[in-house]
Amino acid sequence: MASIFEERVRSRTQKSRAVYEEAKLVLPGGVAANTKAISPYPLYFRDARGAYVTDIDGNTYIDLVMGLGIHILGHAPAPVMAAVRERLSSGPLPGMATELEVELARKVRRHMACAEMVRFVNTGTEATLMAIRVARAYRKRDKVAKFEGNYDGQHDLVQVSTSTIAGPVDAPEPSLNHSGVAKSTLRDLVILPYNDPERATALIAAHADELAAVIMEPVAGFGMGCVPATREFIHAIREATAKRDIPLILDEVVTNFRLGLGGASEHYGIKPDLVTLGKILGGGFPIGGYAGRRDLMDRLVTPTGRPSEDQGRISQSGTFSGNAVSMAAGLATIKVLEEGDVYRQLDVMTERLCGGLKRLATDHGITLAITGVKSMFQVHFGLDHLTTIRERSGEDFARATEFSHGLLANGVFAVPRPWFMSAAHTQADVDKILDVADGVFKEMKHAKPAGVAGGSR
């Protein structure tokens, strides 16, 4: 059933709708990635500056998606764009080593104590794929443990139990999220309950002899809805894996440089064996990375140049890995984060926005939970709390879409998935979002519910 705001979105985005009708003939869903396939149809954009994006119909929105968390400084920040233009004037140098990748690796190592050595790739999916490969080479085992509701990329091994559940809560079973993933993958997986230290550590102990690694998101983002691990839970997992010499891979593709210069590992006060990187690290350009203990990275990743001696090492390459443009953008971004007061500003703006949304929802009699940490968060309708994916069974996904349509119709680009604040957002932007949300909540309160959408996102 269409939301009460959907026709308003359609009426102001006729050019996007026309492009979509043509685009879906050549692009599945009219887009190059599922995350762009929003309701009621993809919006096509032409410009982005600071906290604002403009679509091809000329509508300007305050952006809360921020490149799925990439743009911590806002869109097209001047220092980053200047660094990119300077780099482009001398060529992007794909497939060639540059000093820039050395400099960016030093920055990562300086701020993230767990990142003793770093390798750059192009996506977060590559990052988790390679980190798992390192752990398997180290342990000489195939099985990997991952958590229900964690999104760790798009390769087969981790496209399991991300948005679906199976089995009892104390012994979850692998559940395929989508078609095309080899069923044989399930044999190499152990699924652990998230935010349940006692049950998760018991399963790690039971499978310790066959595990190559445990991979976890410190904040379960695009699978569960921006749900942070509790401090007790993440420390229990670190202790259980360290005790048995099972590499802990902390998937920080979203949280690196988002929760602070030291990422989630510093925020929680733990040191994983391996860490995956992405998003903010590339300054708005394609990037991924994996890093970790020197003894793992040097011994298992460094090529010898002698094929007979590389048998015990992993193989990882990529024409655009460590490309000079992404390296330059990443360096410029980190420099701004080092020199400014960005994180304090982000905390203040996020607390004001989330607190305001909660107050407005309460005033209008709407049940709403807001999950997240620091400047990343998500709103969940029909729930008053959320700590595991199994608790999402009561979430009103239709209401979330309705709210999204209401925001879109009033100049706020926000979809039913994690939202991110940036240094470009101002107090005036927050006030505008809250004013729009107030009006949307008011209409939602008096309108007939659109119906509850079930299942996964």
C-alpha cells in the first residue's frame, strides 16, 4: 500500500521517474547498486555540496545518507577536492606504487594501534574477503564464525545470516540471504548470536579447534540497523578468541574514522588481530583495506617474488588497489580530522537531532527506537529498543518507509537504513530536519497505517 506521502514524492521528481523508466531497460532496477534502489523509485542526482544534494528535478535536500557514511566532512570538501585535482593533474597511476599509499598506511598505523601493517584494496567486500584469507592461512582451517545481523560484505562466505535468521537463539543456524550463494558455503560457517556474550563465547569454545577466525561488526550497520555491540559483549569475544589464538577480525569498514581517529577498536578499548577498513578512509573515492598484527601481515601477505616460497602466503592484488587518487583524498580527509574539532561537533549535532526525534515521536504518540553510536544512527518504528536482529520481528518497516517518503517530500534525503551526520551539517540543518519530522509525525499520527511490511530489508 502506498504511503500517504508517496504521491508528493512522485509529483516533485518527474524527471527522476522518467530516467528510471529508461534506466531499468539497461540497468537491473535502474541502478548500479541495490542501495540506490529506494522507494518509490531511484532518485538521480546531479550535484552535492556540503550537507546538501540536488536531484535532476532541481530539488535540494539536506542529506542524511552521506554516501552511506563516507562523507564525514560533507560532500566535496575543499581540502579534499584540491588534493584530488592536484593528483589528477599528474595522472591517477593505477597499477603503480606511489609514496601516497605509504603515507596513508602510516596515518592508519599512527591512529589505529591494531593496524601494524596495512594493505589497501578497493571495496569493503574485498577487505573482509582478504582478512578472512589471512586468518585461514594462519590457522590452516576453513571455518569462520560470524554474527547474526552483521553485514560483512558481498562475497559468499559472509552473505549469510545478515538480514535473516534460522535456528534457536542459543545455537543460530546459517541462513542464506539471497539466491546465488553456494550452499556449500554453509559448511564453513558458524553463526553466533550478537550481543549475547555467554552464548557466543560458548559457541566459540565449542568450535575452537575448527575455526580460522571470528569476524564481527562493532556496530551492526546495514544488516541490523546500526546496533552497537555492548562493551561487555565485545570484550568477551576478544577474550574468548585471544585465549584460543583465533584471529578476531573487527569489521570497521563503516566505523573506521567515524567513531574517532582510532575507530571502534579505540572506542571500545580492544585490539583485534585484524581490522577491515573502508568508506571514510578514501575521502569519497573507492577504497577498502585490511590491517593487523605485523606477524600475520608480513608473513602471510608479503610476496617473496619466488612462486615456490609463496605457497603459504595469500594472493591479493588489484589494478586500482592503492590508486593515487583515493590515497590523496584519504590523506586530505584525515588531515582535516586531525587538525579540527570535527568529532565534538558531530557528537553535539547528532545528540541534538536524535534527542529531538525521540521527543517529537513521544509527543505524537509514535513508538520509536533510535540505535547507534556517535554520529551514525537509525530510527526503528514500532520498537522501544533493539540489541539483536531477532528483536526486529516487531519492527514496522512500512512506517519507516512512510517516514522516509515524508522527509523526501519535504527536502530531507533520508531512507530506511543508517543515517550519518557530517561536519558540514549545521544547527540550522538540524532544526530544519526536526521541523520537517514534526510535520511528518503529525500527519502519520492521523493517517491510516500503510500496513506492516514483513521480512528483511
